[in-house]
Amino acid sequence: MADEQEKQEAPSARKIQKAREEGNVAKSPEIVAFLGFIVGIFTIFALFPFWLNNFEGIYITCLQFFNTDFTFNNIFNLFLILLWRIALMLLPIFLALMLAGIIGNIAQFGFLLAPKVLKPKLSKLNPIKGLKNIFSLKKLLDGILITLKVFIAFILGGGLLLLFLQQIPQVAMFNLFSQMIWVRDKALILIAVLLILFFVMAMSDFLIKKYQYIKSLRMSKQEVKDEYKQQEGNPEVKAKIRQIMMKNTVGKMMSAIPSADVVVTNPTHYAIALRFSEKDPAPVVVAKGVDHLAIRIKGIAREHNIEIIENPKLARALYKQVDLEEPIPRSLFEAVAIVFAQIKSMQEKHRKST
């Protein structure tokens, strides 16, 4: 009971998929039975002329048999002929009902192949578990519902039949053709009412089965967390991976700083190292960072005598707009050109002073 109270979370898509793989789906036999009932009725009406012809053939065959000797071979041949004709008569309705069953199941839970269901399990042979399933509360409720449905159908069908029987004295005065029409009309009314009743019962049963199915798959908060960890990965492991990747990226970035021509700073919070060579279509960002990374970038730049230019606006724009090893956008060409012009001017002054 406590376990059921804990499982209040809706089942995840993954849990529903795993249940489907095991053949566990929301399925109502009432839907299949209702569809089979409709298909069976229409098939009987459609096959009625075909059956009449076969019954006529069976009758003629039996008459012809009486004109032959009652030998074992003749009786055996008659048996095969009758068996073949009966099989031909029953095969179409058998195929129609089988097709109705397939369509009824697919309509409820879609096309499904579950090989796991076919695997033999010793637990299924456990007689104690089998007795528990037979005498479980769920089976008892299902039995009560089936009895209630049969009782309702019997009362409704019986009530209509009694109502129709009250008209027998008047119908007895009709001619044969009118009597047949009356029987046909009342039969169609009875069938229509029962079909509506069975449809309501089937849909109600499907909704109940759907609710029970979703309820049986409910998850506890811990199960939701565990599944998230399985699908998305353990957050601690992911954080460790990100840390390693960041470390590798920073190491690669720091090793690329000596190839830079200038470092643009904020001056304290941002530092972006730019490289501009003949192979590059435009100046390329080889390193960038904020706070402690910015300090490290500037320290390496000083070690390799790389010019450091303070330009807060340009530094922030480069940091936000340009990724590592990417050329600067056209919108920053002018600002970066001014920086390189400053570097050239500084270098010329340094040569003149030496």
C-alpha cells in the first residue's frame, strides 16, 4: 500500500516503451469482440447466398450417395467431400474474424512485435502464482463486470423481445411476405440496439483498461530520477566530463597564444588573443577568457612579447560574438584594423627609439 502511495508520477515515455517491448499494453478484449461481432454479422449476410449454394450441393451429394453401395471407400469419399464443403463455408468467416481481431488490436495499441513474450519463463509455470492470478481482486472485478454486462444485455434484449412478442396476434393476421418483413425489421432493431450497447460497453472497458494500465506503470520520484540518470547520464559524471573537456580546451587555447599578434583587453575582466597571418582570411580568435583566464592570457602574452591593447568595447564584442579558431565578423573589421594600426605605430616608435 505504501509502495502504491509513493508511485504517483506519470509513467515516462521510456517506461511505456519498455512495457510495449515486453508485450504489456493497454488492451480491451471487448473492443476486439465488438469488432468481431460486427464483422461476423456482415460476413454472414454477405455469405448467405454462398452458403445456400453449398448446402444445396451437400444435399445433392448426400442424395447421390444413397444410390451407391455402402462401402468403406464410398463413405470415406463422402466424408472428405462434406468436410471440404464445410471448410469452404467456414473459411471466409474464420478469415474475416481473424482479420477483425488483428485490426481491433492494432486500433488499440498500434502494430507491435514483442519477441520477449515468446521467450519461455519458468515463473509462468509456478502453480502458486497462477492460483493467485486466478483468485486475485482484479480477476474478481473483471468477473463481476462481465456478469453485469451479460445481465444488462439479457435484460435489454429480453425486454425488446417481449415487447415484440406482444405484437404476434396482430402479425398473425398478415400474409407470409409481410410477416417476413416484420421479422426482418424487428431483428434489425434488436441487432442495432445490442450493437449500440456493446459499443458503449467496449469503449467503457477500453477506458478502464487504459486507466489501469497507466496506473500500473506509475513511477516513484526515485524511479524518475534513476531513469533520468540512465538516459541523460549521471550529473556528477557529466560535470566531471565537462571539467576535463574544459581543461583540455583551456590547455589547447593557452598553447595557441604565442601565435597571436595582439591581445585585446577590457582591461581587467576580458582578454582576447588575435592572430592575423597570410593564411587567415581575417583576424582569428585563438584564445579568450574572463577574470582568472584573462590574467593567464595576458601573462603568457607578456612572456612572448605580444602587444596588449586596451579596448573594452571591442574586447566584450569579440568575447560574445566570436568562438575560438573563428575569424572575426565583418562588423568588427574596422575596430580590429584600428587595433592593428596601433600595434604598427607602436612597433615603429620602438624601432626609432632603438
